[in-house]
Amino acid sequence: MKCFFLAALLATTVLFSQAQQLTMAQPSPTQTIKQNFGLGSIELNYSRPGLKGRKIGSADFVPYGKVWRTGANAATTLQFSDDVTIGATLVKAGKYGLLSIPDANEWILIISKDININAPELYKQENDVVRVKAAVKKMGDKIETFTINFTNISSNSCDLELAFENTAVILPVTTNTDERIMKQIDNILVKDTKPYYAAALYYYDNGKDLAKAKEWIDKASADPANAKSLNVFWLKARIHQKLGDKAGAKASAEKLIEIATAAKNEDYIKRAQDFIKAL
């Protein structure tokens, strides 16, 4: 009898141990997205509930007019490596909670100092950093799993898009990349090692003072270290052309052909030849 009892106990212990090791899939999987933005990044962490036959706006699932943690399980968070602007409010670099108040035609999107709100009763409006009203955009296709994405990304702005069922709303985010880069250019150009090419390229790409861009690209091309640089002479040709200096543009393109021929770079040879024909 004693042996039977010990055997039964051992079997129960083994079964219990196996049950403890069972790993189940998350009903609302967690997703972390890190998006490079401006000169830094934004990191989003949220859990993704599914519709599973439910409808948003119902009393027990993403109810209208009430604070939602904007996901499932744990709190939804956004971490900004640099200062950003949301709804005309400067949001300092740091980690914040993302909350929302859904409704049929408009959602209120909330950036909160509290990063631990995983239930409506924990929300305190005094911790709001900014509130933004976002108009609902109706989707043609049904989104079964709640999705947050970064869209329309540029050097100075991006949209945080929230989509669920047939509903999408957008939270615009901006950052002052241009001002920071301009300060970098001003600071670095007073030092011995001067990034003339990078500064000229930024001015050319962003529609700034082309005369200054020409001054910098001329200095870059005169540097012996850039004597065989395809990029430098290609940019020089385009800057001169944009300033109306056809002779300078043609001379730079011909120099580019010379360098590209020596480097056996057919792409740049054709690019420069087409450029000259179009002058």
C-alpha cells in the first residue's frame, strides 16, 4: 500500500511539473516597433487584441466615450529619443503612455506621463501631456487585429496610425530636424575638419541657399581627398546647373565622366552623358 501511494505521488508530481512547463500563445500578442525618426527614434510597445466576432464601441469591447488603454494586457507606451511636437505641444524626450477615448466619428488620443495605465480606473487626467482629437477614417477592409503603424515618414514628421475593424485614426508627430542639422552645420564648419560635401548636399536637397551650397561643393571638389569622388562631382554638376551656370555644370559632368571611366562605373558615365545632353 505504501509503495502504491509513493508511486501515485510521483506520477502526480511529474504531471504537475509538465503542466508548469506548458507555454501558451498570447491571445493578444505584444509588439514592439522601433522607428528611426528625424535624428533619433520612436519606440512603441503595445498588445494587439483581435475582434474575434466582437465590435468596437460595444459596452464590453473598446467602448465609446471611455478611456481605453489602446491595446490589451499591459499599458501601451511610446518612447521618444528626442523632443517632438504633438498637437502644437512640445513633448520632451522620454517614455509616455498612449491612451485613447474612442467614438464613432472622432477619437481623443492622449499622451500621458503615466506609463502604467492598464485599466480605465487608473487614468488621471492631470497626468495628460497633450490631448489630440483625431477624425475617424472608415476603412474598406476590416482589420481583424488591432494595428498601430508609423506612416508618411519624412525627416521632420510622421503619422502614428491606429487601425481596428473598419476604423483608422491618425496622430501626427513632428520634430525640428532641420533646425538641429543647421546648427550642426554651423558648428562643425568652424572646425578644422569641414564636411563641405555633406553640408552642400543638405542645402541642395532641402532647397536652401544654393550660392552657399556652391561655395561648399567647390571647396569639397578642390580637396585632393575628393579628386576621384563620383558623388562630389555629380553634386557639383547639379548645383551649378540649378544656378544657371551651364558651363560650370558641363565642366563638372565631364570631370565626372573622366573619373567614372577610370573607375569603370558605367552608371555614372551614362548619368553624366545624359546630364550634358539635357543642358
